Amino acid sequence: MRTYCARITPLSGFGTLLLGDTLFGQLCWAIRNRYGEQRLDALLDGYTNTGSKPFAVVSDAFPSGFLPRPALPGSWFDEIQGEDRKAVKRLTWLPISEFQQPVAQWLHFCQSANTLSGSTPNEHPQPHNTLNRITGTTGTGQFVPYVMSQSWFGEEKVKTEIVLDIYLVFDEARITADELRQLLEDIGNTGYGRDASIGLGKYKVRDDWTAFDLPSQTNTNAWMTLAPSAPQGLGWDSTRSFYQTFARFGRHGDMAVHGKNPFKTPVLLAASGAVFTPVRLEAMSSFIGQGLGGNGRLSKTIEATVYQGYAPVVGICLPDRKVCA
């Protein structure tokens, strides 16, 4: 498996956050649209089988040069003198340049979103109206005006170009780096996520598309995820694994959104930044997790639908809790 870092620059607002599981779904549609359904079927063959090797695993989009703070309890970090609890909670982004520092000291190097010059999204409300064609106005029921949020990168006073990093772990025997770059460009040109049809989700892939070695600390004994993942039943040490869960109420994209039933079965995921400690670490890895779905388990409309429960990972040396208490 190879890993590449795709650096992108947002060109519009986004209706959907740039998360790895959703990016993978759009990647599959991009493969179907460019290379045909037969190629997609071949790439997804065995995707949900135990012990299988996925053709690609996609991370979230992160501020360039940063990784998320792990979802560890505060007591696992050394205390920062002179900072209140709320200020410490806002320290959510770790510079990759400080990754080799002991995990217990990471809060001393983490930065808040406010210091990253627009590289983290700001939420803005966007009003929507549905007109009654009989009266020519809005009204009650289905014609009530409503608001949906949009995520925007950058700040008006900051003129520097925003750069986000996406990590892709892939099997180069099944799909090439050049093909992945083209597919990412296709997504950026047509738009990613909700409301792409009205101009949201546009980005450009920068020229510095290159192989990248995800970092691992000396004496790695745990993994930190870079995308939402499905860790269920994979034999983790529950006393040394930490994560925040959320339910993904997914729906089909691309042409399938216009089908009779675009909604998928909800799935329970662990958010990015989760820390998982295996009972026994037998080998280094660039991803963990499992593929979900297939055989109608996620969708009755498209029974072959699968879901990325895999996530790229970085290796960390998780200390004993008593060291950081």
C-alpha cells in the first residue's frame, strides 16, 4: 500500500464537511463516471471481507501540516500552567513537525483553530425559500423558509491561499496515483457534497501531489485515526482505546440522489482522532477498520452499496496513564 498527500485549495463554500468517509463515497461515484461501473465493481470486490485489503482509504481534509488532537482524556496530557480549561479544549491541531514529541506533551504544541488563518471552516447560515407557484410567495408547510449551514474556509482580511491536506492510502496494483489525482480533480470540478449543483464544494488540486509517509513514533503501541472509522469487533484493548462516536445518516449521491429512496441505513462510527490500542501489535499498518455494507445491508435501492469504515492511521506511543496524571 502506498500513501499520497493531496493538497487542495477550496474555491467555494461547502455544504458537507470534508470527511474521509464521504470523500470515499464521492470517489466511488467519480470512478463510475470516468471509468465505468465494471471498473468500480472490480475495485470494490471483497471490500467488506474480513482481512481484505481495500483499494483505497481516504482521510479527512486537514489544515496543511497539521493533524487532529487525539481523543484522549485530559488527564493523559501534561497540564499547561496558566491556561483555563476552555482554552485548553480549543487546542485541537498538532503540527506534524512536533509529532515525535511525547504524547503527554502534545498540548504544549497544539494550536487552536483561530490561529490557523482560515484553514478550518467557519459555519454560515444560508436562507432558502420554496415558492408556491400558485401564489408566487412562500407560505406555510412545505413553503416555509428555512436555513441550512454552509462551511467556508478563509477570512476576508487574510489573502493567503488556503491549503488542506488529504491522505490517500491505496493499492497501486489496482489503482494508480495518477488515476486518483484525476478522480480528485473530477470531484473538485463538479463539486463535493450537498448543494454541489448550485456551486458548493468546489476545490482545485494543487501541483504538489506527492508520495507521503504517514508518521509513526518510536515504540508505537497504538493507532490514531485520520478519518471516521468502524472499529467494532476488531479486538481492541478497551482500557486503552478512546473515541467519540456519531451516527452517520447517509444518503446516495450523484445520480442516485434522484432515486425513489436515496437514504441509506444509519451506521455508527468513531470520529477522526480516535485512539485504538490493539491487544497485541503484530505489524505496522497505514490503515485500520473494516468495510461496511454490501448485499443490501446499507441500501435497498443499490444493494451493492458499501461504506468506508477504514481510516488512515498514524502510530503513537501511548504512555501509561499514571505517567500523565
